[in-house]
Amino acid sequence: MSATTTATGVGSHPGEDQHAFDEAVRVVLGELGEDPGLPYLPEVPGRGATATMTGRGLAVLDGLDADLQPAGWRLTGSSGSPGVDHRRTRSLLAQDLDTLEEQAGDVLPATGGTFKVQVAGPWTLAATVERPRGDKVLADHGARRELAQALAEGVGAHVADVRRRLPSLDRLVVQVDEPALAAVLSGSVPTASGFSRHRSVDLPEASQALEWVLAAVTEAGAEPWVHACAPGTPWGLVRGAGARGLSVDLGVLDAADHDVLAEALEAGESVALGVVPGTRPAAVPSDAQVTERVLRWLDMLGLDPAEVPGLVVAPACGLAGADAAYARAALALVRTSAANVQSG
């Protein structure tokens, strides 16, 4: 029987080279390859710009090209001739999937497997990527729309590629990372000069861009989640846009957020509850402490853990800032805690 409460990680891991990525795959599959784990494709952004969240997101785009400038990634149009850096980020993603495919064959079940991949969301890309003429995509309504649609087009092909490599899967989760969404909506993303801020995006436009991407995930046969660990993330809007999994940092939620998460769990959707620090704290919590924190939260909401099969225990944010030993320990901790919650 599948686990009622599962465990996963957000995505990023420490390291600066290909060996670190290979080791991250081994750690993820080793710690989360069996129930109650939800394994995932790790990201090691320390390898450089082509391996960051933004680089990974650009690798998935369909119909837009980009290149790398001193200030960061910049769109170059839709010529169909991507620059060398854009080709490298696509090549690196393919190489990482090759590594995953090689290692996962001995770990994932022959049938009925579950797996997660992550991709940068449309608003985080708009807040971090420049237009061809300078400043962020966020500054241009048409560019924002074009970027979101290119991401929606590309994510379907990405899902198909992952399924081809991992044919045993009966459930594939695509986690759309939106750490910048709250800043986009509050008008706090700085302009290129740093002396001003981009205007806030209206809620209907913010919702529509997310809808395009999340609908594309669903149409490709995968399950759309959204992750953010920034305070002020509008979880009601995210869920209304089509997210069927909400990945949050429990420590930054407000009262309204708790209500949205409770509604999601009661509807049979997933909530990945970030309860383990993403970097090594002065005192690493025990699995008993993590379990108690999760159970207290469920009790506050009036929910029985046996009746909310979508509950997931996770780190609060990515592990890129941790040391390798702590990254492994954090995954072991969420796995053990999820098993504790499940057993009551």
C-alpha cells in the first residue's frame, strides 16, 4: 500500500561540479526511492549559470532563444538559433536526465513509480531574465505574455522526455518554482538601475500566466505543483490557477494561507509542508520534533493525518546552501518524519 504521508525535497543541492550532481542523484534516490519517499531530479546551481533555476527554466522554453550577459540571462528573440550558452543549458539538462535515467533503473519500481521534476515559473523567469533591449521581461506586458506561453509550450515536451526516460512512472509531478511571485505582485522587484522598482502585476494577469503553464503540465499527463518559500505568496491565487500541489515554508504562512492549505488537503490535493531547515541550524531537529510539529499543525486545522493522503513532509526551501552531509541528513529526516506521521 502506498504511503499516506510522503516525503520529498524542494530540488536544489550543494556542490560545484558534475560529481556533486551525480552524488545528489544517488542521495535522492537512496533516501527517497522507496515509500514514503517522492524522489526528484536534483538541481546543483553551484555548477554555474547554466545549472541555476533560471538556466533550467530557459532550457525548457520552446520558441524563444536566450544568451548569457554579464548582468545575467537575456532573451534574444525567436530566431530558432540559440546562442552557445542557451545550447549549453539545454545540453546540461539532457545530460542530467541521462544521469538520472542510468541511476534510476536500479531504484525505481518496475511499475507504479512516482517522481518529481522542477521548473522555474513564468513570474520568476520574468523577474530574472532581461528583454533583448534591456531591463527585465517584467517591464513589458507583451514580453511577459510571450515568455509564459513559451514556457507552457516547452513544459509539455519536457514531461514527455522525462516519461520516455522513466517509463515505469504512473505519477509524475512537475513543481513550478515561483520564489519571486510575491515580489512581482507587491511591486518590489528592482529595475536594472537598482534605483526603482517594477510596477506590480495585476492579479488576473498573474493568474493567467500561471494557468497557461499549469494547464500545460496537466495536459501532458503530469501533476502541477507550485513551490515558494517567500512570505506573501498568494496561495489562493496559485490554487485557483490550477496548482494541485502547494509546496510551502510553514514558518512564513499567515492565517489565510493555512485556510487555503486545509482546503487543498480536504479536496485530495497535495501540500508539501516545509518543516526542516534548508541549511544546517545550530541544533538539528530530531524526527520526533519534526513529527510533532506536523501533527500540531494538522490538529490546529482539525485534520486527521490518516484522512489527508496528500500530505508531504519537506525541507522549507532548497538545500543548495547546505553542506553535503546536511543535505543527506535533511532528506533522511523528512523521510523518517513522514513515516512517523503515517504510523500515527
